[in-house]
Amino acid sequence: MYPRGDGSGGLTAAESAARARRAMVERHLGLARHLALRYADSGEPFEDLVQVASIGLVKAVDRFDPERGVAFSTFAVPTILGELRRHFRDRGWAIHVPRDLKEAALRVDRAIAAHPGRPPTPAELAKATGFTVEEVLDAMEAGGAHRALSLDAPTGNDDDGAPSTIVDQLGDEDDELSRARDRATIARLSSVLDEREREILRLRFEEDLTQTEIGERVGVSQMHVSRLIRSALTRMRTEAQDAPRA
């Protein structure tokens, strides 16, 4: 499968094959890098593209059969390009997109890149790709999923002139929403209490009065206030436990 090098130095057949394989890969790394350059404007880090192309090169070396009479470079080019295209199709997308839509988006991108001068219209792209205008528009929209913006990407300046990023535009968690849910729950559970019990709980937990101060306010003893609070809380707890779960 591989040309046997001179001076094997008593290497086994497996060792000689491994050495020849490594030499073949190293000899053609320039080809892999050259093919990766075709996609240098794709937004992918170039060294990542070289890595992908090198994987394609290794696959080409492993599959190459010199007995077929084809030059290695002729055999390797489509294998390496196929690996690069597979990288963009399967792993180069920020969110999940169906494979046929990925392929359509890449086809439309190539048609846009090949169009001279002004950006082509959807009708022109449909003619160039064989898609309908609607399919072109779907493909262009799907193409937006190919690369997600970082949350640290700049969006302009704040009012004070400082750089603004996407994450600065996102809303914070609203604590008031949680408090609103708590208030709604308390209102529902307190429906089992009478008006005096609700007022005593309000004075204790909202106005933070002592039991003695509450007794003076409602005209009962501190001990009676304590009993009323315990009783009211027990009934509310029972109501919460008996309530049907969502």
C-alpha cells in the first residue's frame, strides 16, 4: 500500500508501514493547508480548519491504493474537501439545523460568494441554485444559525459613553416576581382565617410589632396574641398541605 523506504534497519512490516504512513502525511500537510485556505473567510479559526483538513489527509492516506494508477494528490483533494464540508455541515452550526437545510444554506452561500458586484437578489439566487425563492429565503435564514454572537460582543455605547455588550442588554432576574408569587400564595392561604387573625399576622410580619404591641393594638393579652398567631399559622400550613398540586 505504501512505498517501502530504504534502510528499514530491521523494522517489522507493521513498523515500516507506520513510518511510511507518517512520512506520506507529513509530505502532504502543505496540500491540506492549501485546501483549508479556501475556507479562510468562513469565520472559523484557520488553525481549526487546518486540523480538519489534516484529518481528511490522514483518511486519504489510509484509503489510498497506488495500484489504481491515480496520483495521491488527485485522490486526496476530494477526501480533504469532503472532510472540510462535513465539518461545516455537522459541527459548524451554533444551533441544531436539519441537514438538508444546512446543505441548502451552504449552497446559497457559495452562490452569493460567486456573484460579482452587488449582492444577488433572492430571485437571482434561486436561478443560480435551482431552489425556489421561498427555499432560498429559508436557507438564508438558516444560515444565521451558523455562527452565534458572543454575549460579550459590542453593541455600541451606553449613555455614559462606555462600551455596551449584548449581555448588558439582557434583563436581570426580577426579585419582585418571586415576591408577587409569595404574596399571592399568602393571600390564598390566609383566606381560611378571620379578619382579626389576618390583621394580627399583618402587624406581626409586615409591621414587625411585638406580641405585646399587637395586644395593645387589638385589645387582647400578649399570651392570647401568641395563641392566635400559632393557631393561624397552623391552619395556613394545613391548607397548604391539603391544596392540590399543580
